[in-house]
Amino acid sequence: MKKMFLLLLLLPVFAGAQKNYPQLVDNYMQAELKVKEYNGAVLIVKKGKPIYQKAFGLADREWNVLNTVNTKFRIGSITKQFTAACILQLAERGKLNLDDKLSKYFKDYPKGDSVTIHMLLNHTSGIKNYTDIGAFWPKAILPLSLDSMIAIFKNEPYDFSPGTQWNYSNSGYFLLGVIVEKVSGKKFSDYLLENIIQKAGLKNTSMDRLDSILQMRAKGYSKTKSGWEHAQYISMEGPYSAGAMVSTVNDLYMWMRALTNNKIISATSLQKMTTPYKNNYGYGVLIDSLKKHKRIWHNGGIPGFSSYLAYYPDDDLYVVAISNNDVSSTRVGNSLGSILYDIPVMKPYKPTEVKIDGSLLDRYVGKYIASGPIEIIKKEGKLYRHREDSPDVELKPESNTRLFYADESDRFIEFDTDKAGNIIKAWFISGEDKVEMKKL
């Protein structure tokens, strides 16, 4: 009887200690909406049950049409995992081999005998990323043929010898889409629909076509100093198998669930796809950890849209976020995952610049090393983040010991000081990450 009485006394304590995660997530998202003007939809599902799903902002600003959880957004590079699944399916069917040389499919491709399909899948081919080529962007508005697109990057110097290093390459995934067509005898969009989309049971996912009517389509927007405007126009022939798909948050969840439950490819193929090769990249997905929690994920960015899709296999947890106004869905997705794992998250806010003694600025000048080299320099009484091959970014003081990046990227540099004001430690802060910066 005493034991039962004790248990009854303890029950309210445990019940009260449980966190209301949907409310915590909504509190964060309301801050995103208010401060960053997050415009899109998010979905969180754990063990088959939705924890949170909500849409924000407008799908069409001209007609004042609201976003919903069924709104279709461009998903950019999340397309790559669909393309990778196409290739792995064809390999299972004996139509190709992951060790096949590029020259098998493109007879006169430079160094084609040195590049394999495996290298294209995990970004180790060294083939120049066409979105990094200046000649691409003036042509991005044109409905280029496959050959015309390939011609943009085909004769560019390799970034490195194939297989030796890692560099993200949309060009590699463009070539993979063409290989799907050559091997299957079908247009990439048709193969994708018949063998991937329909097999996963997706009703709101497709390759984007600008000449078709797509119900519930969101328009993409970008914000300038003068206000919101339509995002840069880009023809979908450019992104193609590297980034031209549209989907919804619910379809992306269903896709990842089908993929990881071997409904699309075999367990052996999935293992290849989710093996972290160089830079923790598999085939169309990244494999890493959010703190100690294993994560299989990818993000996407295309003018006017940002997307994020993550799966935490140990907890059967899925996090999806898509925006149609360039606001970082990666930041949002990382923060939502952190909230669910009780990792401290800084809510979005607009830091305010304060005036500090100019002599304090001199203390912070110098070279540091965090995840990479960084230098703080002083020009005309102001501090800047300086890195080679990157524009200087002004660092404004939020306090005597905390600086914020003036580009609205939610990055900070913070200093621990002793009583005399001498720097003890310096920290780079971005989202939930806080990395020590050692002064050189």
C-alpha cells in the first residue's frame, strides 16, 4: 500500500516533466515567421505519427494565396537522391554497373576512362560544377537541350584527378540523368515517374515543367532592399536530374520512408547509398550526426526555394522543411531536430549594433583557426571577417564581447575574457553549433 501511495505521488512529477514538443516547435517557428519571415511548410513525423505539421506565409503574393501543407514547392538538390535511386535500380536490374566508365556512355568525354558512375554519385569525379561556371547563368533562362547543357561544362578543366578528392557537382548528377535515359530508353522524367514516384506512392511529386499547369504550385520569391520580388527565372532544363523536382512536405516524408524501408531499392543498394564516402557524402544524401544522433539528409536550394529532408534512423524520426522565399530551410530543419533532441537552440532574433570602445576592436584583430582558417581585420574603424577567395563580411558589435555577421546569416563570434579584458577563448557560433576559434 505504501509503495502504491508513493507511485501515485510521483506520477504528477514525471508527467509534468515531459516536454510539450509540438508547442516548443511552434514557438520556434513563430519566431522564424516573425523575424526571418519564413514562408513555406514543415512536417515532423516520429514512428509513423505526425508530431507537427504547419504551413506559413504565402504561396502567391500577388493573389494573397496561403501556403498549406499540400503546397508544391521546388526542392532543388533533394532531387539528387531520386536520381541516385534510379541509377541503383538500373544496377540491380543488370542494366549498368556502378564501376562503369563515363566513356561507355559518352564516347568522347575528356578523361572519360577515369570517371566511374560511383564517382558521379558521390561527387568525387572532379567534373566542374556547372553552376560555378559563369557562362551557365546567362543561358539558365533558356530551354537548353541535353547536349547543349553538357557542352557548358564538358571541356572545363577538372577540379582534381577523378576519385582523389570531393567537390559538389551538379554536372555529375546531370550526366547521371542522361545515363538513365541511355540505359532505360526512356526520358528521365518518365523513368522517374514509373519506377520511383509511383512505386513510392507519391501523388504530389514530379519533375517540374514550366509549360504545364500544376495545381497548388508555390511561386518563388526573394527579398531585396526594396521589398519582395519574384525569384530569378531559371529554366528547368538546367537543373534537370540534379535539381528540377517539385514536391510537398508529406510526399518527401513518404519518399524517405519508402526508400529507407527498401520499397524502392534493395537493402544492399540502400547500404551503398547511405555509406559515408568522402566528406560524409553517400549517393545523393549526406550521412552524419546531429550531435550524437545519426542523420541521413540533404538540402536543396534553387532561386526562390530552399528545402531540407532528414531521417534519424535510430529514432524513426523525419524532419521536412521547404520554403518559397529563400529563407534557409536547412537552418530551420537543424533547429527542429535539435529541439526534439533537447539540444539548446537559439531562436531567431535581430541583433542590434551597439557602440563600444574602439580600443576593444583592436583586441579581436588577428588570425584564427576553427573548422577552417579565418581572419578578423580592421578597416576604417570597422571589423570584418576575411577569408581567401571570399568577400569580406562586416562584423558588428552586439556587446563588448560578441560580434554578429552583418549579412543576416545568424553567425556570431563571441569572446571569453578575463577581468583585465584579455581574450581567453574565442567562439564561432552558427545555429546550435559553437566551435572554438584558436588564435594563431
